[in-house]
Amino acid sequence: MQRPLLMILCLSTLMASSLARSAENLILISLDGVRWQDVYRGYDPKLYSQHINPAIKQRQLDQFGGSSANEKRAKLMPFLWSTIANNGLLLGNRDIDSAMTVSNSMWFSYPGYNELLTGKADSRIRDNAANNNKNVTFLEWLNQQAMYQQKVAVFGSWDVFPAIINRQRSGLPINAGFESAQWQNLSERTEWLNHLQQNIPSPWHNVRLDAFTVGFAEEYVSQFKPKVLYLALGETDDFAHNGSYWQYADALHRADNLIAGLWQKLQSMPEYAGKTNLIITTDHGRGKTLKSWPHHGSPEAVKGYINAGSEFKDGIVGSNEIWFAAMGPDVKQMLAKDQPLGEQKNTQTFSLDQVAATALSLLNIKPEQFNDDIGKAIEVNPQ
């Protein structure tokens, strides 16, 4: 009689373990160069240039202004603060002693994205040149596993992503920069997006508007239903480098709306509804002052980036500071360890190199199967 009982207990344990991990899909989104200050405090009119059009300034005051940080941030990023904050977990608000940082020594994009996607900083990566990444991302590794073969896809606004993820070696479907959708049996809307992208100019030579990136991703999801999607948006960083805080704020607000639309679409599809975890983060932070906020980079990096002088001898202070948000069926148990969800305070300091392991853990994969020498999955421990 003991053996059947033992079998029943083992089966019960396996079923409980299976039920504990209910999401089989993952959406990873990065918002390039978005400061934690804007995410958690809302927009900052002190960062407007002196040449700001008064009508634009008043419009943003009406749209994003408020009497408190909570009110302003909810207006700037309504999806984050109405949906993710109430159903997920947020890290990186240094005003309440929750810090997150990059571990790479450069504090700009290619080193940041490598760290994000491989789980480990690489000191060899010292610029943003579109050189094929020698490191294997967790996305490439997933594409080699039976359950995820041809079920991983990447869409990015920056044209360097095919190199960061090494399209030639990884074999991943990647649509980035100004590439048209080229998969088989394009939908009418995808053809329309291809046409628009060719006829609507971008302000930059190597970054397209985020609406195209999300639009192509949505059409791909509808047709191929990938289990893992990486979506890399870029307008925020480039408007910031232009020194235009109002356009940076508008871009962040649009990105929040685009993510809301994608999430709503996923929840309307039986393949994703209730079965999808979402992670949102950034590759680096930015400066804190009127002069420094358009820039980012470590003391080492700024030597070849801007005229550092004495003002930026310590690099762009704050540009190693980042943030993290997650939502989905497995987030409370795995990341928050059944603590209350929402904005976390008084936490340990987390790092960008922990995101890859966190993503794998949310897919019920032990990170060490990918690489046992990467940052550990995020777990919020009571302080």
C-alpha cells in the first residue's frame, strides 16, 4: 500500500509544480535610455531647453503635469501605473531605496544590450559599431531548444540589433532598423506598414519610429504566434540625444501606449491570454541635470563620446542607473516570493545582468542550463 501512496504524492508534487508555473510565453521589452527618474517621478519640466515652444510646454503641462510624483507618472505612463503596478512588480525607484544598475563599464547601448541578453557584461564591447556579437544571447540559445525552435522573434527600432543578436549565427528572425517585413504570406496590414515605412521619414539615419517596430511585431505575432518575443524600442534615447526633453517625454508616453496595445492584443488571443509573462527594462540611464540628461556614458566612455572636460570627469553621473518592471502569472511567486506586488521599496540592489536569468526562470528553465556564469534571477528579499 505504501508504493501507490508514494506514487500519488509524487504525481501531486509534479502537478503542483506544473500549476505553479502557468505562463509558457515571454515578452521582453527594452525602452532605450529611459531614466528611472521619469518612470517614477513623472516628467520633469526643469529639463526643457530654453528654446522650448511655449505652446508645447503648456500642452505637456496640461497632459503630464500634476501636484505629486504619483500623479505625474501615472499620466506619463498610464499602462505601467494602472496595469503593471497593480498586477506586477517594479524595481529601481531610488527615492524609496530600490536600486538597479548596469554591471558593464561603459553605460551605453551595445554593452547594455549584450548584458541584458547574455546575462553577463563583456569588457571587449567598447562601442556601438554593428559588429556581430561573439556572445550567445539567451534568445539564440532558446531557439536551439526543441520547445522554442522557430518560436523566438526579435523586433527592434535600432539597426544594430541584427549584430547584437548575431543574426547570421543565431538564425533568429530579426526585423530591425528600416528593414521591411519579408516573411511569407504578408498580411494586408503588414504590406501597408512596409509602404508607410518607405514613405515616412525618420529623424535619424539608423533608428526607425517605434510604431513601425511594434506594428510589425503585432502582425508577426498574429501570424506565427512565437512563444518568446523581444521588442526593443528606441525613440526615447534618440530624442534625448537631440536634447529635446518634450519629444523624449512624448516618445515615452507613446511607448507606454504601444505596449498597452500589444498586451491587449495578446490577452485577446487564446495562445497568450493568462499564459504570458512580461518584462520591461532599459539598457542604461541618463544624466540628471539640464546639461547632462541628454547624455550617458561612464568616465571611460565619455572620453571618446563628448568633450568631457572637468564637468564630466566622472562620466555622466546617473547613466548606470536603471529600472525594471514585470507582470504575469508567475511574477508574484518567482520574483516577489509571494510578497505584495507593485512598487518595491527598501530592496537589495539589482543589476541588468540578472534579467536573462529572470526571463529563463519565468519560462520554467533553469538559467544554468543556458550559462552557469551569469547574473542570478531576480528575487526580492525582505530587508
